[in-house]
Amino acid sequence: MRVTLQPSGAVLETQPGERILEAAQRLGHECPQSCRNGNCHVCSALLVEGRVRQEGVEHDHGEIYTCIAEPLEDCVLLWDGVLALGELPVRTFACQLSECTPVGGDVWRVRLRAPAGRPPRYHAGQYLMIERENGEKSAFSLASAPHAGRDLEMHVLVREASAQNLIEQLQRNGMARVELPFGDTHLAELPDGPLVLIAAGTGMAQMHSLIEHCRAQGFKHPVHLYWGVRRPEDFYQIEHWEQWQTLPNLFLHKVVSDLCGWEGRCGMLHEAVCEDIADLAGVHVYASGSPAMIYATLDALVAAGMDAHQMRADVFAYAPRP
């Protein structure tokens, strides 16, 4: 039977005798339910169309309990709280500060530890929102990967008063209230092909998460990292950099845009990518930086033969181009 869920739009193909909640969970959906904790009615939904059998009684409208309701024909349900495949629920954590250390380039590495017994769930490449004392929230990419469990890492560029105030707040309070996860530029599923990771400045945090996740998952395809800054001294310490250099399928490139004459590469990030990768048709590109940098990179790579759909960046969601 086909069960259509509103407002998510998800469609469940149920098996004979299968209950609706069972089908949703089998297909990978996050659903509101708390049967094991003794909280009944959490999984309730409104039957809009179709018929179901529930404890031997047929229903063709009204409230049903998806944990015991078996569809008898195609149905439409109004079931709030069901998440799309790969989507995770946003949760709030009061975390302890475990590290707040300058790592060069005016960047601080901040590590938070979530409470025991309820580890945060996120996909590699997503970001969190951290609450300031005035109630405002600021977004930071997660540099940690999901296998880190309770430990969350961020890279904070401290050149403006707002960032300095946040560091002082963390040091003063020894804790922070965060919400996560956010963002659709992630690796919920590893691609079947090479990865090209393009990071400007502290956009490296997002790429750090992606690389660590690939390493933990045993990703076999090539991974090309292009990390760009304005000046050589803007590069900051990456804890796993030396380990990364030993990986046979990980290729690391540092690029400086404003100052030539140093020992490494100079120019724009997209120029370095195009110099190294002649055929962009089969790569999966993840990019992090300012809107201007992201769209300039997109245009340059499309001109070099990449399909625009091959590139993912959070900028496309929060600063869409007309």
C-alpha cells in the first residue's frame, strides 16, 4: 500500500501486514514516537484519505496511532514531525567548554562536550548555532565529524569585536548552549566518485569534518583539498595535517591569493583546481567561503566543464543568487 505523509510529502510503500510506523522507520525516516518510554499517543496522525485497521477496527478518518495502524488501501496522513530521508532533528545542548586555544592566523580552535547519554547527531559538513549572552545566535561550521560523539569542534576567526566577545563569553562561562544540526552541504551518504573540497579561510572547518568522516569511513576515491587564504600567515594549525599527508588518496593544496613569492602556490582557488583536474565531469565539489568567492568559483568551474549540480555550498541556501 502507498501511504502519503503531509506536510513532509514523503511516500511510504508498506509491505503486507506492516504497520505505518514500522514502514516509515524501515525506509529511514525519523518519526515522532516514544513507545519504548511508555509515552503513548506521540506517534498519532490524522487519517485524511483511505482506510486502516487498528486493533481489529477499521477507520476511514480521524486520529490514528501509526504504531498499530495497518493500511488497507492507499492512504493520506497528516503526520507532523516526520523528517525527510537523511534529515536529522534539531536539538539543543548545554555543552561544557573543553578547549579554547589560538592556533594561528587569528583563529581559535573551540571544542565543546555535549552531555553524556544523549550524543549530538549530525552529518559531516553541517553547522551549529551557538547562543550568545544577548540571546542572538551565530552559525559555525562543525570541524568535528559524527564519529567524535559528544565532542564538537569549531574554528573561530577572531578579528572582529563580535568574535572576540564570543571567545571571552566561552572562557568566562566555561559552557555554551548550542543547536544542531543545520545545513544541507553534507555527506549523509558518501559519493561514488572523487571529491574536490574548496575552502577559503575558516571554511576549512567544514572540510575538516568531511575529510575526517571520509577517513573514518574508509573512503577509497581521491579527495582533493584546496585551502586558500590571502596571506601565508593566515593558514592556521590543523591537528591532523601530518596524518593527512600520509593518506594515499588525499591530496592537499594550500593557495595564497594576495601575496606571491612564498614557497607554495599563488592565485585563486578555482585556478588551482582547473590546473590540476582536466576533466571535472565526474567530481563532487564541496565549497565553503563568502558568497562572492563561492559564486566566482562556481562560474569558473562551470566554464571549465563542470555541471553546476555537481557543486554544493551552504551559500546557495542562505545567499541565493538571483
